[in-house]
Amino acid sequence: MTVSVDDFKKALQLWASGVTVVTTYSEKFGNQGMTVTAFSSVSVEPPQILVCINDAADTGAGIDESGYFAVNVLASDQQYVSNQFAGGSSQAQRFENTDWQAGSKGTPLLTDSLMSLECKVVDKLKAGTHQIIIGEVHNCVCRPGEPILYYRGAYRQLDVE
């Protein structure tokens, strides 16, 4: 017997996570991006990370097309960016009012984010309703600031003294 969907969601709300926006660029789809909390390091040598993308998300098609993506870890003052990229608006609208620059493969890097990792797709795995995309990090940009967190269905900030 498996746990119910509601119980599973309730349990996962107790996991505090950082908030990221995964971006990509392809000739076919242009700039695309989405808010993602399922992000993790995989390996230091070679430097690899993973993100989980829902099969229904159109950003996944752009990553498939280009073979590249960026993970942008949001700063404490970027709740509006997380909400903007969470859906409900067109891909073009998601990039409005958000400063970005093109990375080495054209992938949008959000310039106000805490960190940006440019990655090449090296593997994909199907897991339930999602694709686990493993990327090898080719460039990282770190910026000063504090992260925004997501916990119990709400945005939080670190209490830094």
C-alpha cells in the first residue's frame, strides 16, 4: 500500500528548499523558463546537478531541443520572479521585468539571482510524472545575497544576524 497523494504532499511541505528558475533557449521555442524546487547536486567530479521537470511543462521541450539549460537560484528578494515563472503566463511574459543575459549557449541567466549554473544535458530518467534531467555544469556565476526558501507552502527567508 502506498501513501495517499494528500499525505505525501503534507509531508513534503516539511522539507525546506531553495527556489530556482530553470531556463533554456532553443531556436524552435526561444527563451523558456519555469520555477523548480526539485534541484540537487549529483557529483563534484564531474560537476553535475539534477532538476526534475514535469512532463506537462513546455520548458522541458526546449531543454530537449537545445540540450542545454541553466539553474538560477533565487535571492531573498525574488519572490516575484518565482511567481512569474511558476506558470499562468506566457513564456515571453515570464522574462518581462526580469533582468537576464545570454550564457555561452544562449541560455538565459537571471542576473539578479544568487547563483546561475549553465549545464549541458548528460542524462534523463523518467520518474512518474517527471523527467529527472542530469546536467554537467560548464559555468557557474555566484553573486552576493541570501536565498529565498519555500517551506509549508510559503516563501521564507533565513534569519541571518
